[in-house]
Amino acid sequence: MEVRARAPGKIILAGEHAVVHGSAAVAAAINLYTTTSLRLHPAGEGGGADSGVVELDLRDSGLTFSWPCSQLRGVLREESGRVGVPTPCSPDQLAAIAKLLEGHEIPEAKIWLSAGLSAFLFLYTSILGCRPGKAVVTSDLPMGAGLGSSAAYNVSMSGALLTATGAVGVGGGDGAEEWELFGKHDLELVNQWAFQGEKIIHGKPSGIDNAVSTFGSMIKFKKGEFTNLKSRNPVKMLITDTRVGRNTKALVAGVSERASRHPEAMASVFHAVNSISEELSSIVELAAEDEIAITSKEDKLSELMEMNQGLLQSMGVSHSSIETVLRTTLKYNLVSKLTGAGGGGCVLTLIPMLLANIVLDKVTTELESHGFRCFKVEVGGQGLQVS
Amino acid sequence: MEVRARAPGKIILAGEHAVVHGSAAVAAAINLYTTTSLRLHPAGEGGGADSGVVELDLRDSGLTFSWPCSQLRGVLREESGRVGVPTPCSPDQLAAIAKLLEGHEIPEAKIWLSAGLSAFLFLYTSILGCRPGKAVVTSDLPMGAGLGSSAAYNVSMSGALLTATGAVGVGGGDGAEEWELFGKHDLELVNQWAFQGEKIIHGKPSGIDNAVSTFGSMIKFKKGEFTNLKSRNPVKMLITDTRVGRNTKALVAGVSERASRHPEAMASVFHAVNSISEELSSIVELAAEDEIAITSKEDKLSELMEMNQGLLQSMGVSHSSIETVLRTTLKYNLVSKLTGAGGGGCVLTLIPMLLANIVLDKVTTELESHGFRCFKVEVGGQGLQVS
């Protein structure tokens, strides 16, 4: 039996950085997915459960890892297997996992790898115990670019594992759709497990990335509270990955320092961002039935994006690569906004419904001539799906 | 007898656009001057007062104009000659001036010319009556670029005319300085006359441009009230004129429309700008005695400029030419901000005291390669001076 689960990446539509200072922010799913294909080996195959192996094939990076099932016992806890109650990875488990990684050669350039393998080993053993099996992971998402690649990894992995164990499942549709959706209750469970994986990778994640990847659409978050938004008329955007690496912690600290140097001005800046996020939240939930309505919705969105970008620049988190994207898209009358931490990373450009493809191609070509990588995406679509 | 009076241009350091919505703004004098050299013909020369001519030589544009004194009588009012009480140009005077212009060929491309000639004829006749004389005007300032060229013209002209008539005068220094300053009372009088000239050119000027050009240094203005700031340690800036023409009225209207579409967010944006202008006002008045203190002052200024620029972008008054300047200077780690209306026009770049000349040369060359025109200026220096 093979289970395939795919989970989307995310963008921050509004409110990054300001959210740290109490403003609302809005995150949205994008149709770039990480897909986990999981095949459990039948008992007995390869010498039975205890003598089988658990394999992880990270297809995009050409790396595969395998562990004899017998070695995985050390990671298990007494309560392991109670998949209905996601539990955090204990220090003992983490130590056992670290031991499992010792024998493997991990390329220095791939610093994310240890964390990703640890999350895999934790989720696999917590949900499936020591059953032999193989997970193949592929992804459309660039890593470390702020598009939620680790959350999509944890969500698709958790979704595949929980489906394989029977803890969650799709209603068994008519088979007309390749990909099927889970019910809300099942999604909650997947989301909680994915969050445990995120904690292994990030330490103290906000939980917003895995929530967006699991539930899809858009989520408004403010002071730790999430509100699911029903996004109508998904918008198209161009995501430009500047490929400039960022130090998110330093950027966040820089904004806080600026806020302490200019408390009054920065409080107003954060307040302006809050208003923008709230306004954007109500706009995305409006249904637009015709071209005129969609165009006017796009105009509002692009104005709010432009305002938010200006405010991010006033926080000091822009970067010359971001300015290059802004300047390039502005030539074509398109509005752009950095997404995520800034200081490089990714930039969003709203693609109006009525924009000619030839213009979009020209912008893309020009952006890519700077060494950037562009993705044309739909924003606010589905979350976790299985097939 | 020849009188030379020179008056500086201005930049807006902080608060443009937001000032229309009640925020504070800060304007500063720059060491780019408009100079008026005035020579009165002795009575009898050229056939006596009534048969002499009044000439205006706009040296930079190669245009000269002259009017027989006898024709100027129509512009005079009963109270003309009471130079101590500046009075606005009456509709009758304006009509008489329009008649005086009829016989002159005014190139179509020079739309500012009629207004400039009108202001000259009004100021000349109001202050000197029909005495024959010649005024030669030269200027370092680009016209229509938001650097206060018309105010500098009116202030230098008023300063020269009032000095010639003896209504104002310098104390008669030791002659060691080429240029001498007026006393406060005299400056007030020049400023009021210059304001009358500004009204002829602009209709409803705020009065800030002529005030900065007259008094120099920096002025904070908020809700129609002016506060003179004592700027210490004048800063150096690079002014880049993008040569992109702007429609100031449309830009101001655009911000107001955005404010009515997004009242809450924009109110916060304007409030943030107000905080920046207030903070900047207190920083420029701080005396910095050593390099470390000056450097830290520059750091604060450039951070406030960056914040203000971001807020201007969130108001939607940037332009691709401005973005090009920002991106170019950012490559050299220099902070820039549009000044004035935006949508093209001029951009300020703070030049840190410790910046190597070779770097400044490189930035300038790169900016000029885009077709921009750069001016290296000192900000916050003297106002009107005579020699």
C-alpha cells in the first residue's frame, strides 16, 4: 500500500515583523507542495518487522538514509503508538535520535539535514513504531527561503504516516479527483503532529506555518491566536526568490532595536501594519463574482501590499536584492512586497487577472536575468491532501 | 551702485505630504543659491527716470527683457513705495502686469517665465517705483525640481530691491566676509515681500520655501506654524535630480484619496511621520563636538530618513526613478529619501562625514549614468545674504 500526501508552502501576505510587536498578520497557502509517498513493507518482507529497515529518500537532494528497525527501538517511548495524542519529543528521545544520525554522513552544506532527519525519525517512530517502510519526499519549494518548506515537509510526512496507520483518512470520494481532502478533525491531529516536527527543526516555531500548510486558505494571526479566513477568488502571485540568505533572528532583533530607539514612530508603524492586516483579512473573504469586482479586489490588495512594503522598509528589513525586484516589477506597473523576514528571501508580486501572459513572461525573464528564481503561484488554495 | 543678494534653495528633510494631514515637517536651506545683481541707473542717465528702462536679465536661460519706465506707471498703486508694509498684488495690478507682458515673446517651453516676470514687475515697481535699473539673475538651482528655486528667486530679488531702496541693510561689517547677513527685522520684511512674489507664482504657497530661503538653517512647520531650528554641524547631502517631472497636485490628491480609502492605516502612517519630524528637529539642534558624536548624529538622521522614505512609499508617492536612486545608493550603504512631492523630482542621500571621496565620486558617476543630475550640498546653512 502506498500513501501519498502533499502539503503546501506558505507566504506572509501582510504583517511580518509587526506581528512580533502585537500586530495582526495574514499567512496564505500557495500551490507549491511537498509530497511524501509512503510505502509500508508487508510484515515478513525483508525479514520481518524487526529485521526490516526504515528508509527516507530525499529525492530532490539525491540523498537516501536507512535505519534497521531494530535500531529504532531506542527512540520509542512507552506511550509511543498513541497517535491520537501527539506528544513532544522528549530529551531522551532526542538523544536517541542523535545517536541514530551518528553513523550517517551528512554534507556540511546541508545544515538543515540533521534537523529534517530528526523530525522524520521522531514522527515515524511515534506514529508507526518500528514498522519497516520507505518514505520518498519531493518538493516544489525552495528551502530556507521563508516559504514554509519545513512545515510542508512535516505536514505531508505526518499526513502520510497518520493515513498509513489508519488514524486519519479521507472519506473515500468517487475517485474523480486525484487529490482528496481530510475532515477538520483529522486535520487538527495532523497539524498537532506536524507542530511537534516543527519544534524539533525550529525550537520555538509560531505554529503558523504548519497551520497554513495543513488547513490551507489563509490564516490571520495576532498575539498567538489564529483565525481561519475563507479566501474567495484565489489570487495569482509571482514569488521571486532572491536567493539571498537571511539571518531571520538578526532581522527581528534589528526591528526591536529600532523600536526601542524610536518608540513613538515605530508604534505608529506597527499600528499601521495592524490596520493593513485587518483590512486585507476582510477583503480576501469577500466573494467577487465578475471581472470588475475581481479587478477592484486586486486593486485594493495591491494598494495594501504597497503600503505594507513601505512600512517594512521603514522597519529597515529591506535589502538591495528586494529593491531590485521592486524596481523591476514597478517598471511593468506591478506592485511587490517582501514576504517573511526580508533582508533578501522572497518577494511577492500580485499578478492581476487581466495581465497579459507576454508581460508576465517579460517580467519573469528580467527578474531571472538578475539571478533570481521565480514561481508563479495561486494563493489561498488547499491545504493537506492525500491520494 | 550695485547690490548683490543671494538666497538659498531648500529641501524637505522630513514630513512632506504628511504635513498636509497635520503632521510636522522639517525644511532646510541648502548652499545652492539664486543671486540677483541689481544696478540702478543714476537719475538722468538714459534720459532721466521717466524715459529710462527697467531690465531683467535671466542669465542662465539667455533671456533678457526690458520695459520703458513710462509703461510701468500703470502697475503702480497709490500706496506703492510704502516698502515697510508689503501688500499683495491687486487684481488691477495683475491685469496691468499682464498687459506689460503682451509685447514680449515668451518661449512655450518656459511656462514658468510669465509667472517669474510678473513677480519681478510687481516686486520692482512696488519697492522701487519706476526708477530705471537692471537686475541680473543667476542660479545654481534646477527649476521645478522641488528645490525652492522660485522662492530663492523672490527672496534674492526682494533682498536686492529692498537693499537698493535703503529699506534694509547690512550692518557694514569689516569687509572680511564677501557675503553679509541681515538682521532679523530686515529679514522679516524681505520674507514678507518675497511671499507676495510667491503668491503671484504659486497662488497659495505655504510660505515655507521663502521662509527657509530668507532665514536659512532649518524650519519645523506644523499646521501653519513655523519654528526656527538652530541647526548645528550642518550635514552634507547628495541631491539627485531625477529630472522626472511631477504633478504635485495629483500626488497630493493621490495621498488624500488613499487616506480616505484606508483611514486607520494612513492615520498611523501620518502619525509615524510626525514622530520622525519631531525627533529629527531635536537631533539637528544637538551640538556634536567630536567625530564620534557627529557620526552618531548622522546614524540617527539616516535611520529617520530611511523610516520616512518607507512611509512615503506606503503613501504611494515613490517612482521608479526614485527607486533607482535608492537602489544605487543602497549598494554603497548610503541611505536616501525622496524630498518634496515625490513621483520623480529630487532624492536626498546623506553623505557621512567619514565617507571617502572616491566612494562619493563612484556613486555620483553611477547616478549620472542613469541621466540624473547630482548636487553635493550642505544642509542647514545661511539664508539671504548681500554683498
